[in-house]
Amino acid sequence: MSASTPKIDGDLGSNFIYDIIDADLAGGAVTQVHTRFPPEPNGYLHIGSAKAIWISAGAAMKYGGLFNLRYDDTNPVREDDEYVRSIEEDLNWLGAVPNGGIFYGSDYFEQCYEFAVQLIKDGKAYVCDLSQEEMAAWRGTLTEPGKNSPYRTRSVEENLDLFGRMKNGEFPDGSRTLRAIIDMSSSNMNLRDPVLYRILHAAHHRQGTKWCIYPMYDFAHTIQDALEGITHSLCSIEFENHRPLYDWVADNIGFAKKPRQYEFARLNITHTVMSKRYLRELVESGSVDGWDDPRMPTLCALRRRGYTPSSIFEFVKRAGVAKAYSVVDIRLLEYCIREELNQNAPRRMAVLDPVKLTITNYPTSQAETFPIPNNPLDETAGTRDVAFSGKLYIEREDFSEDPPPKWQRLRPNGEVRLMGAYIIRCNEFVKDAEGNITELLCTADLETRNDKPLDGRKVKGTIHWVSAATAVPAKANLYDNLFTLENVADAPDGTNFLEYLNPDSLTVRDNCKLEATLGGVQPGERFQFVRMGYFSADPKHPGTFSRVVQLKDSFKLEG
RNA sequence: UGGCCCGUCGACAAGUGGUAAGUCACAUGACUUUGACUCAUGCAUUCGUAGGUUCGAAUCCUGCCGGGCCAACCA
């Protein structure tokens, strides 16, 4: 795995988080910004994670601060080393360097335990013998206050003894918990004597069987943030109700420098499921081929499809940071990669649905090449010599026997420019028994080569081509989200990705793999279709195309 | 139905008492060796809603409506 260059830089824009930091810096509450990204290693990072990364790593970068990666691995039954590795790889690919260090929440288990003991000694926590069901009943409801646990008044000595024995493995799972003494009548359920520690005889991916009690998120996370010197603990909005508990833990343990938690709305994208739980379900049920299945919104899947870190961060930035629930149009993501590839990606011609085209006045013995720009927007990209001959393939869709109005491509007795080469005129076309066109017979304006016509006539259309002699048949992965969606038409915004996994749409997957005839592309080379055969039909102009899809992604030639 | 958070163009989102930025999408026109790209133009008399305060309100107050989160020994 090679480290990519940092992609978070320069213009990070502005948002309310930065306003808060500005104020903290100005008021002297904070002198050095320190943030963290705390994924639980229970799944692969997705584009929603990229938002969290961008915000936290971006804040550190913007203010010359530190950014930590911390694996939030306090629940041994859900976590695995596979995910740790994938997270590291994805973060590295993104170029979000954890300049503050890489940490594991589980490495703080010892401190967590000591702080819990301290809380007991301070009379702020107790060992509770209520079962899970009993605790739920005693907790009350959203509208009714809870009742104090009968174990709430245990002596410090008894609590200390019991907690020590919990740690030593004397009690079975679920038999006891350590709870904070806060307020059973709080309107915030998180404050009704929340569980701080639970008994769980399970092997931890990193700690092994060293522990059989594990700290809960609210307790452990606050401690981790405080110990690492995090100044701004940025998380998504569902943790808003947890902030009072976060503050309670920090206050009652008595950290000198207390981290502050701020929340922002998580990223939602149209037609995309972003819940790690559902994504894992898709993988484990075999509904997709894996975490990097191109239909997944994971970073590894986006990477496989040719998305770049900078395009993902650009998308996140454009989508904005706010607290309002929102669903960002996936077309904004597509715009971001299109924008970048349009500037950078080298062009290659590829014919997906070939039809033979013979230039009848082109000498069979003749062979020549035409220099074609690798990227018309970037002169420094240079040109490549593309072999030309009298026998070519063009896109079947670039010829119309009976063209609609405003047709600019090839038609009987019509002229068209072969990209970077001659202007040709179609004189005849050959059909098979079924009426399918099998060959086009054309003549070229051999005097012009790839210049303007000598007589000044206008030829509006230009089409791409490959020479039959040098073309290589190849399989290209045309994984593309929009392409997929267009085949399950009329899915309303907000439709869950899962809903696409119905029998009708499963066939889409097969269509994702297309045979392409490529000119001048080497195996392993990443390329972009100059134009590919899949356009969305424009209902207002039948037979024309409203959108070129190929600029959305780049593709890697397999084999 | 308790508490907290949130409602600004089709989608995001600035704006935080002085008279509605920007982007995506969309539409039209120009340009074009790919109908792409690029360029130009258009796209919220109005900020969920009803009142109130004010010379003046998207911004402050109140009610109502709508959405999200919370009753794991998950994170």
C-alpha cells in the first residue's frame, strides 16, 4: 500500500464548526486544535466516513493542529482486525494523515478501570444487580421518570469489592453492571444512571481475554478524548443527546482540560444506504460481492470505480456541514469526479457496440497514424499516434438509417468527422437477414486528413472509431452508479439502496460488464471513455442523447 | 404523548435585526474535431406557518405544523 499525498488542503471553506473553533482560539479557550476520527472497526469506511474525516482532519489542518486516528474498539464482539486494516488503508488512500498519532480505544482499558474505581470512591458510581429487563423497567419511559435502583445506595466498600470481582471474572455475563449515579428522573434518558461497565466474557481482537468487563461508549470515549488532549470532539448529530453525559464524565473524573463535543448532520446521499449495519448485511448475505463491490458506497468501492480522494473531499465540501437533516443528490458526487477527470483523465477511444465501417477509397496497402490529443484540455498531456486504416469499427449508435431531426452523426449520404482523422461520407449500408446493419461503406475526403475541408463546408458531427487491425477486444468494468440507477428507472429520491436488490435490478449487475473494443489502451491502464455507448435518452429529442455518462468515472482495463 | 435538535429555490447551503450569496440540477442561446467541455442568460418579491416586538424580521418572542434523535449491559 502506498501512501497517497494529502488531499485535504487549501480552501476548506467555512462552516459552523470552524466558527466555533475560531471563537475558541480567539477567546483563548484553546491554543492548539486537536481532533480525532474514531471509527469502530466493525466495518469498512464509506463516503459518510469521509465527511467525518474531512471535517476533523480538515479542522486540524486548517488551524495547524493535530489529528488522531483512534479505533473505537470497546465492543469485542463486533470488531475485527480485518476492519482495522481496511480503515488504515482507506485513510491512507484518502491522504488524511493522522499527524497526532494512531490509537486504540482498548489501549485505555486500564485507565478506564482506574477512573471507574475513582468514581466509585467518590460515591458517583455503583454496582447494580438489576437484570437487563429489570433495568429497562426501572428506567421509566420517555414520559415517565425512572426509579432509583435498589442497589444505588450500596456502600463504597461493597461497590469496590463487587467491581473488583467483576473484573476478576467472578460473575457471569449480564449479571451486574457499573452505573453512574446521575438522575433517574432526567428527561434525557442517557442521564438515568447510565451503564459505565458491563460484564462480557469475550475475546477482544487486540486485548485477547485480558478483560471480561468492557467500558461503555460514553464512558470510554470521553476518557479517550481527554487523555489524548482532544479539544474538539466532532461527531454526528445522533450523539447530541449524549453530550450531557459526555460532559458529566469529563467533569466528574475531573480532567483539567476538558474536551468539547460538537455535532454535525451525517451525510445522506440519494439512492444510497449509508448505514454500516446494512452494508455489513449486504456483504454477509452475499447480496454483493464484498465491501468493495462497486455498488457499495464504501471508500474501497469508490476507489475501485475510479473515484479519487480529491473528488470525494470536494463533494463533501460542496455538500456542506450543518445540523439540518439532509439528503445530498448523488449527482453532485458525480459532478465532482466528472469535473476532475475532465481536467486530468487521458482520453482513449473505445467502441462498445461495434459495427464495421469500410472506407472504399482508402488504399488497402496504406497505413498511417494520426496524432490525437490525450486530453484536449491539457496540452501537456501530449498526443498519441492512433493507427488508421480503411477498415474500422464505429459505434452502432453513431449511424442512423432514418435519423431524427438535428441528427449530427452518420446517416446515409451524410458526412461526419472521424475523430482526429478524415471526414467520411456514408454511401451504402449492408443489412443481414434480420435487418441489422452489418457494414457501412463510406468514402473519405482524403485531401483533408484531419484538417478543415478545403471548400469550407461545415461538417458538424464527429464520431469515434478504432481501426479493425489494431483494436483489442477487452473487458472493461463499467461499474457506475448512475448507470445502475437508470436501469431501475423511477426510483424516487431517498429510495434505499437495499430496495434495489430486487429480482428486476439484479440483472443490472450483469449489464455492468460490457465487452469493449479498445484502441491504444494497455492492460492495467486507467482510462476514460471518450464516449461510450450508454447515454440516457432525452425524451424531448428521440434518438439524441442528453448526457454523456463516460466522464463520470475512469475505468481500468482488466487483463 | 417528555426532552433535545432542525425547518431558506427540485437538491445542498450562506445569511444571526437593515431589506435573500453560491453550488448541483434544470431551461435557453453561443461555441465546439464527439450533442461533451466551455461561455452567456434564466431560475426564492420570499425564508414551514400564524401572530407579536420593531422605523425595519429569514434573523428576536409566542403558538401551531412538519422532520430527526433518545427508553442497548451498541457505537
